[in-house]
Amino acid sequence: TELLGVYDQAVEEHNAFLFIGFGFNDSQLCNDAILRKIKEQACPGIIITRDNNSRIEALLKECKNLWIVCKEETGDGTRIYNSQYDDWLILSKKQLWDTREFVNEILGG
């Protein structure tokens, strides 16, 4: 419980979030504090994960500043989405859902 207290404090102190491989499945980590930040306060966030799921899809609809970078439904390319846009951006030759590729491509690693 001490670790969760540190986690809650860190969430409260920050206004932007990077979720790597986080599917929003764990209710202890996906708690009211983080949901309030990304939903109500519209804090920016990006989810980098291989597989999308229904919980992430629901959050994307509710959070205007939340982005997802994930694997294409068919193939190994990348899909990127934010609810302010009508459709997914498809990058069929990039694998940005792989954090190594993301770091190399986006951060210049």
C-alpha cells in the first residue's frame, strides 16, 4: 500500500502522462486520480501498446487529449488515434507500438 500511496502522489503532481504497455486493466493503478486527470482535467496522455482493447477505446472517446499508438489490426504496422480526428492514422511500414522503434523514430535514439 505504501507503493500505491507514492503512485497516487505522483499522479496528483503531474499533468501529462505516458503509458507504456498499460491496458488500463488494473483497477488499483487505473484509479480515480488518473482518470480524473485525463478525463476531467484533460491532461495530455499517450498510450504506447501493442494491442488496443475496449477499455482503452472507451477512454479515448472520453479524453480529448489522449492518444494511442498501437499495432495495426492486421499486419505489423502502426495505428495512431485521438478522438478529435475522424479516423486512425495508419503507418503500415513503421512499428511505433514497439517502444524501441518509438524511441528511435520519435526521440532520435
